[in-house]
Amino acid sequence: IEAELTAGPLVGKRVLVTSGPTHEPIDPVRYIANRSSGAQGSALGQALVALGAEVVFVTGPADVPPPKGVQVVRVQTAREMQQAVQQALPVDAAVFAAAVADWRVATASDHKMKKTAGGLPVLELEENPDILAGVAQMGAGRPRLVIGFAAETENVTEYAAAKRRRKGCDWIVANDVSPETGIMGGSENAVVLVTEENAEPWPRMSKSEVGRRLAARIAETLGS
Ligand code: CTP
Ligand code: CA
């Protein structure tokens, strides 16, 4: 039995969360992907539900299951994710925690590619649509709060601030995903919340706690 929350600062608010990686097919049995586990997206979704939000959770093929109490939309590719996001609108806030593949194979093979004597296959790539930028730059119907994530391996705050301006979103939650941090695939995260005003480094904490703090900030902002 699922009971709708009737109390909490996000009751009556609809929030979109994208989460997990995307898979871009090469042929029927192979794909391009990345190491996103979906853990931070799921933690955030759970925290938003706990504050009473109606959550649409658009997820690629993640390792971590979607949280209880959200409306789950499962997708594989970036283009499917973009369609699902468009169908979820309008929302009060949209958080793009997914690690969307930047490129897809221009022409995926409809049969399993075979090794051939004398020659390697060449994969021609095409850029995927920027789902976050599309929503952040909407005119009418733009969510009040549009939040992106930025996984970087160097110059985290500078790159994230530039990304925020370029994409036109309100906040960027930036983190350092260099292998030595153990963040990608781990249970902890160390983020910097980049807004128009400043860059706020948060101490290293569990992904659940990052989710709760971020959900609380969203509630505070939508309530003001
Ligand atoms: N994003 C998106 N659609 C894409 C690529 C990224 O919605 N095609 C979103 C991600 O969900 C994230 C934010 O944009 O919230 C930043 O993603 P990131 O990969 O850091 O940015 P890119 O613009 O792809 O730049 P980079 O070259 O650093 O990968
Ligand atoms: Ca990218």
C-alpha cells in the first residue's frame, strides 16, 4: 500500500529527476555507456518524496533501483530520455542527475557486427541533444528551478560555473569524479553547489545526505 504524503514542504509540488547512465546502441548486443550507478539520483528522488513532492523519475539503466513512491519512467538512450522529460513537463523543479551519453553511434547496425578479415569497424558518432539545456532555455513553461549536475575530473568549480552559465540553469551540483575520490560507484559524495551568487562547497557526506540537503534547498527555494 502506497500512501501519499499529506504533509511536508513539497506537498503539491511536482519535481522531475533524471538519473543513471544512458545506453547508446552500437548493434543489437553492444552499446556505449558510462560508470554512473544512479545512486545520487535515487537518493535525491527518495528525499524529495519524503518531503511530500510528486516525483517523476526518468532513469536510464542504473545499478541502483529507483526510490519507492516515485513515478518511474525507464529509458535506454539520451533521445528516449529527452522525450520522457518533455512528456513529464510542466514541473515546479527539474533536476538532471543523469549521466547522459554525449554521443551516440550515427547509424547503429541492425545486426550483430562481425569481425572481418582485413579491417576494423569505424564508429561514426553524433552528438546527443542536451536535455538540461533544452529545459533551462525554455521560454514559457520553464520550471521555476532547473538544476544540473557536473561530474568533472579537474577545475571542478570553474568548469561548473561556466557550465551553469552556458546551459542557462539555476544551480549546478558539481563533483570531482576522478577515480581516486571513489565517488563514482561509491556511497559518498563531495559536491560544490554552484549558483548565480556563489559556489558553496559541502563537506564529504553520504549520497543520501547530499540528497536530503539538496531536497531541503529545493523546498526552501520553491516555498519562497
Ligand atoms: N546533460 C543533459 N543532456 C546531455 C548532456 C548532459 O541533460 N546530452 C546534463 C546532465 O544530466 C548534467 C549536466 O547536463 O546535469 C551536465 O552534464 P555534463 O556531462 O557535465 O556536461 P556536458 O555539457 O555534457 O559537458 P562535458 O563535455 O563536460 O561532458
Ligand atoms: Ca557530458
